Amino acid sequence: KLCGYLNKLGIKGPIKTWKSRWFFYDENKCRLLYYRTAQDINPLGSIDLSSASFDCKMENGEGVFEIRTPSRAFTLKAISKQAMMYWLQQLQMRRWEFCNTQSRFPSNGILSCLFAFVSCFVFIFVDVVDNEDFLPLVKTPTEAVGLKAASLPAPQTSTALQNISLKHPWTEIQNTVYNICGSKQLWGSNGNVFSFDEFQEHPENVDEEQEAEGAGDFKEGTLEDGRMGPRLNWIRKARWMNSGFPGSEELLREKNSVDKVSVLQQQILTLTEEVKSQKELVKLLHKALEAAQQEKRVSNMYLTATEDKDRLELVRHKVRQIADLTSRLEALEQEKKELEQILTLRDSHIQELKEHVQLLMEKNHAKQEVIMTLTEQMARELSDPLQEANTITVETLYKQQEEIEHLKDDIDAYKTQNQFLNSEIHQVTRLWTRVAENEKALLMKCACLQARNCQMESKYLTVLRKLQEAVPGLPNSHAELVKNLIQEALQWDVKAEAEEALSFELNTALCPSSEYDEYGFMTVPDYEIEDWKLLAKIQALEIKSNKLRSQEIVEKPLRDRWNTIGELNPCAELKSLIRSGIPVEHRQRVWWWMVSRHCSPAPGHYQRLLEQSRSTEHPACRQIELDLPRTLTNNKHFSSPTSQLIPRLRRVLLAFSWHNPAIGYCQGLNRLAAVALLVLEDEESAFWCLVYIVENIMPADYYSETLITSQVDQRVFKDFLSEKVPRLMAHFEQYCIDVSLITFNWFLVAFVDSLVSDILLRVWDAFLYEGTKVIFRYALAIFKYNEEEILRIHDSVEIYQYLRFFTRMITDGRKLMNIAFNDLNPFPMKLLRNRRSMHREELEAELCELEQIKAAYVKERAEQGP
């Protein structure tokens, strides 16, 4: 037990007095309770050590130290310097133990509650002795601290009246009455003060003991039957055993047996508490089982419900569950704010300690300079005996030597103080690091809750949509209720304040529902049709849920691997990383590396093209102006005619039209250049990226007037679709579906405006590194991803309507990537070239035949005359 007498500085206006107090450390709540005497039962007050810091100033006198809490500073004084350092070291160690044994954050859900309940019985003790030897451990001053000190007189005891606390008169009266009653009961009916029964700790008073040690409620009163509390028993027992009363020798002889009995009683108490905890655990498990059975019954009721009223009631039940999750999330956010405030207080206190240490070092340096000056002066004066005899007397020399000794003592004291302050700074830094780790874990737990919330909300919207579609003849009141619920769900809340408070790494995991992503693409497009709005909201929630769930498992290890890569070199590992997706902070650098590796940018070439476009108007200028307002309409950087990127996009397209006169401008190049501008940001870099795509990645004549190579790729893709997804291709043939009407634009602009931005940029990562075969892989993967949904549609018009927007309903980018590169059997680039060559010959023969038919028709009309 950490206990003992200390003097506490009390301030009453201008009057400052030292009052003797008995201090006792409560290890359950990390509080330092103080009483007037060791025999008192009610504390006069307490000091919360969980968020406190310690300091000792040599200027205040020997044995004086301070405990600073966020609300108040306490000045205490020990009887000696050794006792002061012992108290400071012990308080540091016990503060660290308490912070380690505290649970980090509140649990969530029934199973998490069970885990927290079980974990509260597991105590983790951390060795607080670090490798950094700031200050060696001080030997325990047994005469000043511990149980033995309770029987000794208080240090520097004031008069009885002066030592009484006038601030707590009721507590003083209670303690006095309790001491009088307790002393009478000690003698008992037989008058023997050493009755063995009085020393036994009563198990039935354990709860009262814990309440007596609490810091929030100091009015315990007396215990049951008027018996003394356990703490008072062992304090007085120690006093009697060390006193000289008759009978103390008998107690010493029976010490071993008493210790054994105490150990056995302690074991009984421990086992009793363990049995109680196991019973509570079984009760909680029963509650969890009942909750699971209730959830199962609700699901069965929904499946077996025949009336709409029952289903609507179940939907309302789900709405209440969502509200509960939302309130739990708000509680976690409030706790996060409190942790941030505590962290701010810790940082400010660390800064104050650093400034204090700096001042002490400067003062120490100044004193050392004074000592050196005095030493040099003494050496000069001693070098001349005659001058010394004339100017310095023996008394003056003695005073100087005495002053030097005092300065040496001050230096030693400041060294000790500096060592302690270093250890305190180290302790506070470790606590700050632990708080930061707890906050990070809390944020990740919040991410999991947000993911579950998004998933629940998307399921809720899906149920509403299916209910609206499945029952067209709902009564007016029910139909109006469903419509109102859908309208409320479509309201998109933007929480920008929470987004600014998070760091970049965790912002990607916990980013709240925002209208735009980091590249400016709308997360939920503003469709005019209500069904499309609902589908877009469901899809956005699913994407956010997948991102939150994969953040810690997939995204963080991937980002760590990217952070370890310095210079980029083609290899199998880099290829695998690029396929998995390049993080936002590395994408710009990697894209420019891929462009510059295959397309050597000529210095000044882009500026010369801009000068040429300003001096001479290109024939494609009119078509470029028409296509600029239609570029990436779902992106805030291009949606307005006054957007800053519109003029830059215009200059890039005009420069390319002069750079490659054979192509000039083709519809679709505006989207390729826009994506390059969003990622690379620089105009010239976006221009060379467009050149790299058109002239290096894509085959020749892909963007020519005839688009012959683009048509060839559609035929090649149909061959691959028949081989890789034969059931789906047979389904298309049965209903006369021409997939090239949907996929032609995919190949021409590399899926721009077809996929959501997050998946689109991952496709472009692999596309820029590996070439056009990536487009074939992802096109096949998209059909494979939605194969079952398409096979359930048995009408050609509905199939075409589904194919118009089904790419934007893909929410799991990781799953699509695995299908593209792992599930479908890969095909080499050589096979792709052979298929292209074969179909190109067939297409050219067909075009030649068409030209012959056209020429014969024109000749026949000419012969017939008008």
C-alpha cells in the first residue's frame, strides 16, 4: 500500500498554511485520497492521478513537489528529499499501471459486450522500468511511508485547531465520532484490546470498502453494525503490533498463522468473485442467444407475412435499429472529441514542461559560469601571496568557499530535478502515444460501425424499392408512407466538419458521405428518374461499405507496400501492385513514369503546338468546342462552362490535333484527355499521356474516320465472350442482342463515363501499364460479374435497358479485379494480335464488297438516266 503523512499547502486568500494530512492511494480509481489522520474513515478530498503530472522545484524548498491536474495544482511536502523522490516515482509507476489496465474504448454489440465483460477480469501488468535510466529507484523510506507510518506522529504537526479542515466540517465531525465509537468497540465487553476477532476483515463489507475509496462520493457514513472498515482495521492492527502494549509479543508469535488465515480468506474472496463473474457471463450468453433467436423469428415473420401492414411494421423495426446504430455512432464520435481534448491538454502540458526544463538548463548554465568566474578569480588571487595578504582576509575567503559549497549542492539538486523531469516527460510522452493508439483503434472501430450502418441502410433502401415494385396496388396511405421513406433516404448529408478533423490515412477509411470524391466525380449522380436516384444511392452506400471494410485488411497493407517502393522499375511485383490499384498519393507519379517510359516528351514541343493553334484555326476546332460541355458531366471540374479545367482541356485537344494531323480530333479523345488532366494536373503531362494512349497503346486506325480497328476489336471481343462466358453469349443470341452497341464506347474511351470513378481509375492503372488487353479482361469481367442478373431477364428490350446502366451498379472493385485477372483464363497478347489480324481481313473484304456493290449501283443509275 502506498500511504503516509505529507504536508499539504492550503491557501485561504493571502494566507498560506501547511497542514498535515494522511495520504492513501486508491489503486482501483487511480486517486490519491487524503485524511486528517490515519484513523479517519471519510476522506477530506482526492486527487485524480489518471490525467495528472508531477513536478518538483528546488526553489520551493527541500521535499516540496507539485501534482497538477487539469483543474487544479496541489503542493505537497515530504519530510525529506528521499521521501519526496519515493512518492514521485511511485505515483509515476502507478499512474502508468492504471493507464495500461484501463479498457481502451467501449464495445459494440452483444458479442462485444461479452468480450468486454470477460476482459475486465484479465489484468495486464506492464513493467514500468524502461531501458532509459533517467533516475534510479529510490529506497523505500519505511519511517515515512507505509503502514508503519500510521503509528508514528505526523511530520511537522501543527496545533490541533490549526490542522482541522474548516472546509469540510461535516466530514471532520463524522471522523471524530467514528474514531470515538471505534475506540470503544476495540476494547469490547471483556476489555481486551487485542481481541483477535476484531482484526478479521469482513467479506460482507467489501462493497462498503470500495465505496469508501471512491473519489466522487466522500460521504460514506458508518459501515454495517458499527464495525470498522477493513482499511481502518489493518492500519490500527499495524499500529498495535508495533506498539509497546502488553500482549503485542503474543501477536507477533501468532503472526504466521494469522497470515495463513488471511491468505486463505483472500483466496475465498477471489474464488467467490470468480464464481459471480462466471454466473454473469452465463446470463449474458443467455441474453445473446435470446437476441439471436428473436432476430431469427423476426426474419421468419417477414418471410411468412402475408399482409402489407405486417411487412411495414417489420420495416419500421429495421428503421429503429438504424436509429440505434446512428446514436451509438454519435456516442463514439463524442468520445473521440473528448479524447482529442485530453490529448490537447497533454500536449500543452508537455510544452510547459519543456519550457521549464529549458529555463532550468539556462539557469544551471548561468550558475556554472558564475562558479567558473569565481574559481578563476580565486586562482589569480592565490597566485600572488602578497596581494592576497593585503586585499583578502581570512573571513572573506571562508565565505567564498562556503558559497561555492552551496552552489555545488544546488548543482546536485538541479541535476536530480532534471533527471526526474526527463523521466516525467518520457512518461507523459508514452501516455500520449497510448492515447493516440487508442484513438486510432477507436476510429477503426467507428469505421466498422459506419460500414455496418451503410450496409444496413442499403438493405433498407433495397427493401423499400422491392416493396414499391412488388406491390403496385398498395392503398394510398401505405403507398404515401413508402414514398416518404424513400424521399427521406435520398437526402444526402454532407458532414465536412468530421472530414477535416481526420488525417489523410484515416480520412480515406472514415470519410463521411460526401457529394464528390477526391478527383471531383459525383458519388451519387443526380438522375431525374426516382428509381435511378434510389439505385445510385444504394450503389454509393455499397461502395462506401466495401471501402470501409477493406481499409484495414487490404488498403493499408497495399499503401504500406507502395510507401516502401523508391525508384520504379518494371517487375512482377510492380505489375501486381498496379493491378491492385495505385493509392491516390502515388498515382500521379506512377502515371507519369509509365507515360515518359514509352513516349519521350520533346522539350518545347507542346508550347510550339499551342502557338500554332493560336495563329491558325484547326478544322476540328468547331467539333472540339461542341464536345467540351459534354465532357465528364458528373465531375465538378468540368460540369460548368466556367470551370478552370475547361480552357486547359481545350488547349490539350487543339495541340493534339496539330500534333497528329492524320487523326486530328475524334469524339472520345476529350474524355481521355480529361481523365489525364484530373490525375496528372499539368497540361503538358496530360497532352503526352493522350499521345501515349493514341499512338502507343491503341492500335493504328483506332481513331481514324472509318474506326476500322475499333470495329475489329468488337468482333474479337464477341469471340472471347463466346469462349469465356458461353451461357451468357447464348442468351444474347437467343434474344438477338448485339453487345457491340454497348461495348463499342467502352473500348473507344477505356470505360470513361461507364464505371464509377474508383473502379475506373484502377482499370486505367493497369491499362497504362499493360495495354489494350486490360480493356478486354475488364469487359469480360463486367459481363461475368452480372451474368446471373442478365440471365434472369427474358425480354430483349429489358436486356438493353439493363445493359445501359449495369456497369454503374458494380460496387466491389476487388471482386471485379479478381474476375478479370484470376477467375477468367488469361489470354496472351499474341492470341489477341492473331484474332485482330484475322477479323481485319474479313472486315476489309466485306468493306471492299460493299464498295463494289455501291459502284455497280451508281453505274446502273447513271445508265438509266434521270
